Amino acid sequence: MTDEITEAPDNTAVRCALWRAMHVRVDAAPHVLEDEVGLRLADPDGDWPRRPDMDPEATRAFRAAMVARARFVEDLVVERTGQGVTQYVILGAGLDTFAQRRPEIAARLRLYEVDQPGTQAFKRRRLTELGYGIPDRLRLVPVDFEAGESWWERLTAAGFDPHRPAVIASTGVSMYLTEDAIAATLRRVAALAPGSTLVMSFLLPADLLEVSDRAGLRTSQEGARASGTPFVSFYSPQDMLALARTCGLQDVRHVSGAVLADRYFADRADGLRPSSGEDFLVATV
């Protein structure tokens, strides 16, 4: 890791945090996820609701997809914790707020948040400034991916025990990774203790999206490319399941974005519904 760390959160991490807050502020109850802690962590200027990428109407489907995936992972973690799992790893944690919003569950876990050093340094400072602090059960694990550091080595150095079951969550990450990098993560998870669970989101190819969502995918791709972090991986559900099995994970299932839409957004009077395009691999060791 370099000695000089630029203390700043990733732009995508900030956008996700602000969209979660927008859901609470502009969408009608019931809210799928109530999270304004991320907004406090991000500490944007007062004009943030007027940013083009925060437009309440233009971004409502993306905002809904963001809170749906966060709620899905959170429900899974709560379920597995109830079954005795005591370790939770978030790859690409960004400004995740599970530890602050769900202290009654987090108190039963050793939580490891893995992300770039700049984001981690920023989050460490903001947690302290806001009075949350960083309890021993919360481990912020900085990994300089650009310098070739291994997230696995950093994770185990932070105290993660590969011989005890864990939940490993990776959402909004796989699209930036090559297939070799994704496969390496899948093989690593396959070697974890029995009872461990992986939940990983992945982007569908454009031809599998609803027609109304394809323009949004193009816009997201263009934005990612312009920021220097282009999307490089897209998978059909069948291909993702096949890759997981090839990497040693046999108990695998596909959870579609449509399933989450039906689960969390059914019968809403405002018609709020997530955009299509991001599905999930859930694998149990």
C-alpha cells in the first residue's frame, strides 16, 4: 500500500448512499430500506438533491433497484446470523451502514468491510466525527487493488477466520472485474467453511434487459467508462451459475431482479419498481 492516501470516497459509493437517502425523502412509505446514515457519512454539499443524478423522477427505477439489492443482502445476513453465522464480509463496502443501522444484529457478528484505501480512510474519519466510532467487531480493511494487493491476504490479516462460516457479499462490483478475477473470488469462497454463503450481483447483457431499461444501461456504461472504471463483465444467469459450479460451488441459485421487485415493491400505490438488469448469484458452501 502506498504511503500517500487520498482520503475520498468513491463516486459510486457516494451516489449509492445518496440514492438510499432519496428513497426515504421522496418515495412514499413503506420504505424498502430506511438509510440516511449514508447521507451523513457522505457529507455532500447542500445542493446534493439537485444533482442531475439525483433527479427524483429520472432516477426512481435505479433508486429502487439500489434499495432492493441492499434490503435483499441485509435480509440474507439477518437470516444467516440467526442460524449461527458470526462473520460478515462486504467486498466493495463503500459507505455501507449496516453496522450503524442494525446494531442488534451487528453485535453478533465480526464485520469486515473491504474497499480502496481512500474510501476506507474517509469512512474511518466520518464514523469518528459522527460519534459512531469503530468498535472492535467492525474491521475496515483497506486494499489497494491498483497496486495488486490481495483482498484475501488483507482480510485474514484483519482477523477473518476461514475455518468459521461467513456471509460474503459482493454487490455492484462484478461488472468492473474480469472473468478471471471473478473466478478467483468464487474459488476462494468455495474453500470456506461449510455453512458459508456468497451473495454476488451481476449485470445482465443488454439483450436480456427489458427494452425500457436498455437506455439506462447505456448511460451507466458511458458514465463508468468516462470515469475510468468501465464495465467489463456481463453474464446471463445460466453462464453465471455455470461459472460458479466450475469454481467449486455446487449449491448455487439465481435470484432475479424481478423476484426482488415482486418481494419488496408489490402493491405499491405509487408504482415504484426497480429497473431490470442486475441479478444475483447466491451460493452456499
